[in-house]
Amino acid sequence: MNLKSGNKDLDDEELLQLLNRAKFNDSRALGKLCVHFYSKIYRFIYYRVNTVEDAEDLTSEVCLRVIKSIHEQKGSFYAWIFRIASNMITDHYRRRVVRSNVESVGESIEEMVDAGSKQSELIEQQNLRQALRRLTEEQQEVIVLKFIEGYDTDEIAHLVGKSTGAVRAIQFRALTALRNMSDMEKFIEKDRKI
Amino acid sequence: MERDIELLLDNCINEMRNRKSVDESIAEHPQYAGQLQPLLRLVQKIETLPQPEPTPEAISGTLINLGHHIAQYSMTFEKPTAVVKMRKKSSVFNIIRRPKIAWAFNAAFLFLVVLFSAATISANSVPGDFLYPLKLATEKIKFMLTFNSEKKAELRLTFSDKRLQEMIAVFQQSGKLDTTLLKEMLDEAKLALEETKIPTDTASVFVTKLRHVNAYQKDVLEKIRPQVVSSNRKIVDEAINMCDSRSRWMRRMMNEENEISPDSSEPGSMDSPQRTPRSKQKSDRRQWGPECDWMR
């Protein structure tokens, strides 16, 4: 199973070699490994926290946690790092007062304007992003892995340690919940009229 | 029903990834179109969300932090090495756990136990016994594995004593004198002296010990002499004479040593007329006691 559909530059054998070297505290291997999974983890975290700064801080913390406990790593590397990232997000929400949505909307819109997107699309995307954050943790995890990271259902099942059927069920419930959210309903209606 | 819709939704999402439109995907399942369509349109919207990329500054900042951490980790915390060592150990145990290797280990262990038991039992064997060759082999191996000359001399003395005990045991059992054992007894005692380096304190102690053994051997031979058949009595007499002459030689040598030792540290003592040159002592030692015809 190829678990790296989002990142094609490292095959399974190369990853295994890097991991073996990293377990011997090889600083080059640790650095290369960190660069390799940084973007993946960043994207995974980005849609589950309020600000870019939070996403960057948490990704950095995940990297440190990975490096600290790399010698204890067993089984699938990606499942392991996503589990760490998921736990870090949970801890983040436990220990910090969540900033108000209004504040985060402002920040995110500014960031996206910088990226050169249209204003109406930006508002839609921002609504969607807020709706995503109202889902349960496991629903957020499945949606981000599926539609942001680009994994298929079997791969997600392997990463989150659930059956394929369970992942399909979570996916269905997550999409239904998103549709049922009032602002999302409006968003879809508007899209139909257009 | 719910399972079906979950599976259908997943299949439709996969078809959309293969460049099918929402309408094309749900066309095959018209009965679920009402449920699937809004969900698939939502999926389309989610997939248009931007793929955020971290800034190079964020990555480099993390790498710098990691560099500090790795440096501290390497200097203060040796856990990875310990873990590797533990894994290596466990891998050795894993090898032993393999059936063939475990069988070989068990067989080797059993062989060693049998060999050790046989060697222990053979210690009391005498010529003609089944285990006597094993006793001689054990003695040879023991001697070959001994590298210290003093310990070698001690072993020779032990072997000489063992030959005497064997000779007595054979004589008590059969009433016959085993001349081969007698010859070996005398040979081992001679070789024991040749192994020692004279003069040293321990060598002097050893020569005294050898003298006692020699005297004991002479006593034993004198005691069994009347019971030996007349044809062998001459051999016993010669052996007794040899023990006697050896005893005299050793007594003389010890006296000379005692005379040399107090002056050896004084300047000019080399010119002492009483001193026997060491090279001379060595040559004498090699010829201690006359060899008999039956020993050749």
C-alpha cells in the first residue's frame, strides 16, 4: 500500500533507510525526514486549527516529538506521525483558549487574499473551513486525510487504525453533518442558483 | 441501507477522482440521487480548498530547533544506543530460539555434561579400565592448557603421584608389578624438576615438595618389594636406588642454594669458591639420578 500519494519524492525503501539511520541519531537523516513529512503534517493540522501560527507551531512540535521518540517507532511510519499530530491537536485545544472565530476569519481571509483568490470564493472557503472545525475529531481527521491529503479510504483506514467500513461511515456522517450546518446549506443553495 | 449509501458515496467520490462529474457519478444510482448529490457537491467544494504549504522560514526554524535538540540529545541521552544494544541482545536470543540452533545448543551442552561426568568418573580408573584412556587424555589436555612452568611442574608431580597410586591399586588387585607405571612415575618426577626454574623461592619450595614425594615413593617401593615376584625384584631395587640417589642430589642442591642465597646480593660474591655456577646446576639437574636399563 502506498501511503504517500501526497508526496512522491521518497519511496518505501528510501523511507525505511532514512528511518533506520534516524534511529541511530543520524542528524542528516533526521533533518531529511523532518523536511519530508513537514508539509504533510502542516496540511493535516492547518484545517483543524484557527491560525497559520498555530499550524506552524504545532507542526514544529510534532517534528520534535517525532525526533524524540523515533527510536520507539514501530509499524507504519505515516500512521505513527498522524497519530502524534492528532494527539497534539487534541492537547492544543485542551491547554489553550480557542480564539474567536471572528478573529480567525479576518486572519485567514488576509492570508488567502495574499494567495490571489477571488473574494466570494474566499468567503465560501472560510465558511467551509469553519464548518470543518465544528466536526468531531475523528470526522475532521478523515475529511482532511481524504480531501486535503488525498489518501483513499483503504489508506485512511490503515493510518487511523480503523476498518474501511468504519472510515466510510465516518466520512458519510461527516459530509452529512457539514451539509446540515445551516451556513453550509445556504452555501450549497447559493451554488445551485449560480 | 445506510451501509449501501456509505459505500455508494465512497465509490462516487472515487469516480469523481477519475474525472467523472457529479451527475455522471450518480446517474447509475438514480434512487440515491437525492441523498448523494448534495454530498458530492460538498466534496467538490472541499476539494477546491487550497493546499496550504508551510513557509520556508517555518521549516528552517523547525530544523534549527531540531539541530539544537539533536546536539543535546547526542551528548546527554544515550538511550538510542541502549535500545540498539537491547535489540541486538534480543536478536541473539531470537537466534538461539530457532529450533535447529536450539537443538545444536542442547546437543553441545549434553555432550559437555557427559564428557565432564566421564572425566570425573575416570579419575579413579586404572590401566585396563574402560575409562583409563580418557583419564590420560584429560591429563594431556590439562597439561597442554597450562602455560605457567611452575604449574606445569606441579602437574607433573601430581601425575607422578597418580601413577604410584595406580601401580599400588594394580598390585593389590593382581599381585603383579606394573613396570610401565613404575617407569612413568619416575619419568614424571624427573620431568617435574626439569620444568622448575632454579633458583627462585617457589622453586625451592617445590624441590622440597618433590623430595618428600620422592621419599614417599621410595618408602612405598620398599614396602611392596618383599611381595613382588623375584623376577621383578631387581627392577624395584633399581627404582629404590634411583629414588635414593635423587633424594641425595636434591638435598645437596638445596644445601648449595642455601649457601649461595645469603651472599648473592653482596658485591664480589660471584667469585665465591663455594658457589656452583647456575648453568652447571641446570646441567646437573638434567642428569639427576642414573637411568636404569629397564627404563630405556
